[in-house]
Amino acid sequence: MKRFVIAMSLIATGLAGCASTPDNLQRETARSIGGLTSDQVTVSDVQRGITNVSWRASTPSGQYNCEADDMVRRVNCVKQ
């Protein structure tokens, strides 16, 4: 039973990490800021936590600090 719980925990952690791929972060950053396409966004300094993710984004309109929940559903980007 203990092995099962550990395995399920590892699977859940892996699935959460999949949501915050660089492509997803670029797309959601562009959507959050507005007026950009995902190819205009460069993502760096990605920090993944258990329930959240944060990153820096470079765009033609400036630099942004962004954060979201672990599934990248609620994105908040603030211009530096």
C-alpha cells in the first residue's frame, strides 16, 4: 500500500509539471498580457512548486514577472 501511495504521488507531480511546459507558458503569457502571439514571448527562470509556477517573460512590450497555479489556469503577469 505504501508503494502505491508513493507511486501515485510521483505520477501526480509529473502530471502537474507537464502543464507548465515552455510552450504553454508562452501561450498563456501572451493571452494574459494581450495583443501578443506566443512566438513573441520568451520565457525564462521558470520556478515550479507543488501548487504554483512562476517565470519571467520577455516581450516586445517589455519584461514581465508571471505566476500561475500548477495547471497554468490562472495566470497573472506584472510588468517590471
